[in-house]
Amino acid sequence: MNLDRHSLVTVAAAIGTAFSAATAQVGRNQGGVLDPNVATEQQLTALPGMNATIVKSVIDQRPFLGMLELDSLLGKSLTREQRTALYSTLFIAINLNTASRNEILLVPGVGNRMAHEFEEYRPYTGGLPQFRKEIGKYVTAAEVARFEQYVFVPVNLNTASDADILSIPGVGQRMLHEFKEYRPYKSMEQFRKEIGKYVNAKEVARLERYVTLQ
């Protein structure tokens, strides 16, 4: 089959979009890290440093739109050392493409050198496989997998697979259906309007962190 230059560019772009959509997702949780926005009261109470008063404050103020917001709340009751220990089991995933240096440094085991490596390869157009490849230059595969529990690359609303959408914390089959029902999305404003039929504005904002139209 002969293709002219324009056709080749079009095909290449389509392949790139498909690859990105198929690989951009929330990091695979190895079973040890809870998202405070969806964890149960019982789960939160069982974590190190947490008591009934702190758990109530977390539940009352969620959903949190990022780790800095959560860290600010917990900083009223827990020391930096206590929070550092807690974040190995309680964390809101950070966006690999947009997280600030301060957010990245909240990832357990990440110092300034590794934070620099996280930032160096932005944007992660190849999704989490790109993250595994690039960060795998510096640490073992096991350490990359551990880091992956704390990060995400937004999924494309119009092309993401069911598995990618279901990787978003708190999204189950019902919300998966709603995400897909309104495809194709023309704008993020449309996403806010349609999903806002089912959850409040703050929850829409939380979900919006994990999605993109690019």
C-alpha cells in the first residue's frame, strides 16, 4: 500500500494517540496505599498516627484536590515525621505532568534528585510505560513500581479504555457508564456539566484531575 506524506503523518498521529490513550492511567496500587478521598472510616482509623478526631476532619473536608491540601490539614495534628510515615499508606496520586516540586517531594522516598528526574521527562506523552522506562534508568524495577502507586498521567476522556477509566480512584461501573455516555466531549466544560448531574461540583473537580481532552 502506497501512502503520500500527508497520509503517513495522519497514520502516525493516530498511532500516537492510540498509544497514549491505551497507556495513560493511574498508577497500579500494590495494595498498600489508600486514597483518602475514597477510603472508609475504618480503613483511615487503622493507619499510623490517625485517631478519631483526625479521621473525622479528613472525612468532613474531602474530597481533597491534591496532596498539598491534605498535607496542610494533617499538619495541624501530625508532625512532619508522622506525616512522612503516614504517606506510605495514605496518598492522593500526583499528576506527573503538572505536579509542583513540593507535591513530588511528598512521595515517600523521593528527594530533590529524584524529583528532578520526575520533572525532566515531562510531558509523559507515553503514559506510565514512559515513566517506567525513564525512572527505571535510576532505580530498580521494584522501586519504580513503588513510585507508580503515587502518580498518574491523565486519561483521554474520548479514547480511554474501560480499564483506564476504572483506574481513577472512586470510579466504578456506574460512573464509567456516565463518562462514556457523553462521548465525544468537545470541552472540559461539557464534562463538568454532564458529570455534574451525578456528583457535586467538588467531586467533579476531583475527577477532572484525572482526565484530559488532549
